Amino acid sequence: MRNTFLLLLLVFTVPVNSSLLESLRPESEVSKERIEDAVRYQLELGPRVPGSDGARNFQKWIISLYEQSDVWNAYLLPFTYKGINVANILITRNGTEFPRYLIGAHYDSRARATQEDPDVPVTGANDGASGVAAIIEMTSLLSAYDSSDIGFLLIDAEDQGYDGKGFGIDGWDWIAGSTYFVENLDQEKLNKLEYFILLDMIGNPDLVLEYEGYSTDWLKEDVWEYARSLGYNNTFIPEYGVSLIDDHRPFLDYSIDAIDIIDFSGYKEWHTTKDTMDSISIDSIAIVTDVVTNYLISSLGLEKITSSEDIMITSFPTLSSNSENAPFPLSAFFTIFVMAVVIRSRRSLVNL
Ligand SMILES: [Zn+2]
């Protein structure tokens, strides 16, 4: 009896996925190097908390990245949420005002690591940067295809709601950015949009992707079946997992088909200070990038129109020396001090 118990204990303590971990298919065109660069650079920007320098520098970087592109355009869509300036970013191909198929990821990182230390912001390697890196790589790959019906949405203000232990930002709701985006689409755009695919927290080293409960049935079944046809049978599991408030929900509320590709349960560093580069796997992000990119190419019958890709990750601006990044430049203090002295002395003169 005791032996049986010990044996059972052994069976259950062997890491379940250790022998099942998958890598990117060797024949895939996805570049793990570019994905890694894109994650690292986002982390170098610092926390991308809504309204912060990190978020503004992220927006500047994305806009400048796509200004260099011959194929894609990025549009900043600013708005105010609870007094804070935030902005979604829409990426479409030249000549396309609004896409038929939209792929999205949130780029904001949580202002407080509420599951561990609420005084520290979350770095957001997985919870934020992973989905963005996948999207940047997808634009590089799809630039070689007739992908004018496809667009991308980088979403602000997703991750600041109450997570059971605290708020990211006091009094904020979840998914404020995607809610604003969908609520402000006119009828013509709503009619045009066929579906929305959300990529969130796709960098877990033991990535296990189950069906998210609210996601549209036909689309999740289609994507999961496609992933398995590529051989990712241990990553894409066609069984029900969690149901979540996430950026796909506003689309569903407006009767647009939408799915959430997320590994929520498996990431123990969620909303802690340990959501860093060391806790994620570039292979995992690359697998999801491979699946979604080739699902679009295959299911929409996209034609290859050029052999050369328009690679987005070419350079990373140095933002650390940018004076806008500093909390408050010393020279500004000096100027204000001099002005105050001048004003004070003039006032004294008038008073006299
Ligand atoms: Zn989060």
C-alpha cells in the first residue's frame, strides 16, 4: 500500500510537460532571433504602464518601426481613460483603411505586481511583450504575401484591473483599450471585420494552449486543428480550459467572432516581479507565431507576391539618453529657479 502511494506520488511529481516540450518546426520561416530582439527591446523600454514614459517610448518605437516599412502603416489611436492619456495602435497595409481580419495583443504592462509586491511594476515579458513580439514578426513574414485584408492591433490599458489581490491602477477596469476601440468603430467597420484573434501570455516555457471558454467555436476549432496539422499536438490541446475577461470580449459583445490564444493557468510568474526574460521561452512565442501566420496564409489562400520580406526589426532607437525619458531635467529646474527669482524681484519692485 505504502509502495503504491509512493509510486503515485512519483508519477504526479514528475513535471508533466518535461518530455512533451515542443520546438519550432525546422522548416518554419519564423525567426526566433527577431522575436527575442523584440521582447528584449520592449523590456529595455521599462514598464509600459499606461500614460508612462515607457508606454510613450513604446508608441514612438512602433510608429518609427513602421515608418521604415514599404508595406505597413501604423496609426496611433489616442484617447483618455480616467484622466490618463493612452493609445491603441492599428497596423494596416498600404491602401487598406481597415482590415477584414484583425490580430491583436496588449502592450501595456501592469503598474503593480499585485500577486507578489504591489510597490513594484510588472516587467511583462510574457504578460504583454510576448504577444507584441509575435505580431511584429507576423508583419515581417506576411509582408511577402497578398495580406491586404489583414491588420494588427496593439492594445493599451488591458492589464490594470482588479486581480483578486489588488488593482494595477486604482479603480481601473480590465480591457479598457480594446473596449474603447470596438465601441468607437462605425457600422461599416464593424460589418467589415470578420474575426479577431488575440495573442496573450504565449511565452510560457511549458506552453499549453487549451480552448478559452468564450472564444468562438468554429474559429478556435479551426486554429487548433491547423496547429495540430503542423505537429504542435502537445501545445495546442483541443479541450476546454479557462474562461477569461480579455481583449477578445468587446469584439464578441459586438457579435464579431473572436478567440483568445492564451496560457493563463500555467504561468506561475503572472503579476509578479518574476515575469522577466528568464521566465519565458522564445520557442513558445515562435510556435504561436508560426501557427497563426500560416493559418492565415492557408485558410485565406494568401499568395506570395515577393520573395523578399519587409523585415521590421532592423534597429532599436536608443531611448535611454533621450531627455524626455528623464524624470525632470536639471536644466529645467535651474530655468524655473531663475525665472522665479526674476518674477519675485520684479514683484518686489512693483510692491515698493
Ligand atoms: Zn496581466
